[in-house]
Amino acid sequence: MRWSEIVFLHWDVAPSRIAGWLPDWLTLDTRRGRAFVGVVSLCARGPIPSWAWRFAHRLPAYAQVNVRTYVHGPQGPGIYLHKTSVGSVIAAACARMLGQPYVPERAHIERRGATVEVESAPLSFEGMDHQGPSGAPRGIERWLLERTILYGALPGGVQYHVRIQHEPWRVRRMLPSLCESRVPEIEHAQPGGVLAAQAMDVNFLSLTPDWSTARNPVEALVST
């Protein structure tokens, strides 16, 4: 995939606020007793097989806004998506076949000079992108961003993880002028930090299921 116009917003919350987001095989990854909610907006092209990547520029871009948190799972620290609002019915349908919580609904991202606007079901945001040089994230920002495992569960209950590969993040500070979250757990709160990231190509290296976690056929049938 190609990601562009990437904006990271983060809130720290009491772990009890979002414990209900997780399946019982994942645990919240906390720092100094606090859990974190991330809202990440971006424009995407793809996914597309690597052999066809030269045609990626012909694909239409679509906006998506991920609401996520940070977890420990069988493969170590990773990311768990709570909800993704996506402006593409096809992308939403494909992701939902893998058990990911994609919803085809309002998601719009626009850049006007140094200003980035995000309008979506989870978030309304406007901020000024500092146009200076980008740098590697440090401290808590590095802890949040440098994660290469996405956890999920297929229909039928089979747990899996996906390994993600991309160049190191290069980020800049953003100055928000408007930020309205409609995620209940962080509603009316302001983010602890806002970062803009450079566009990048992202590879999903593998989806590895753990078949031992499949529910029995009757339970799987009922769940569908």
C-alpha cells in the first residue's frame, strides 16, 4: 500500500476505559500505568500485489481513519484496531473478510498548503503542519509508532497476526486548531500530541493464523 497525508493523534487513558475493546487473548500495553488510544488518519492506495506495484499510481486514493490501541499478544507488542472508518466500500469489504473492524462511512482528508483537515465519523480535526525537517520519533512517540505487528481474528475465531514492513517513521509536530473526538472513551478530551508523518510504501509480509484457536464448527456457524 501507499500511505500519505498521515496524521497521528494520541490520548492516554486509564486502562479500565478501553479494556473492553480487547479479546481475552490480548492485553493492553501500558506505560507508567496508562493505556493509549491512537487515532490515525491517512490516504491510502491499494492494497495491491507487489508484482503489480508499478500500476499503483492508477488506483484511486481513499481516506481512512483508524481508532486503535496498543497491546501485548502472542508475538509481542503490537497494534489492535478498534474501528476503522474508510471511504471505500471495496477496501472495507476486503478487510471485514479478515475480521478487521472496517466500516464504509464518512472519511475525508484534505490538505491546503500546510493545513490538514480530517472529517470522519470518529474525528473532526484541523491542524497546521510544521513544514520544517522531519525526524525520527523519540521517547513515548517511538514506543507508540515503532510497531510491526497487527493482531486480529478471522471469522470463526481463528487468531492471527500480520507483520508490517516500512521505512522508519519520519515525523513533524502539528499545531491543532480543531480537534473533536466522537470516540466515547476520549470524547471531550484533547490529544496529548499530534504528529504528521512522511508518505511511505507499506508491505504486509504475511498473515499467520493460529488454527488451534478456531472455535468449534457449531459456534463458528452461529457467529456468522
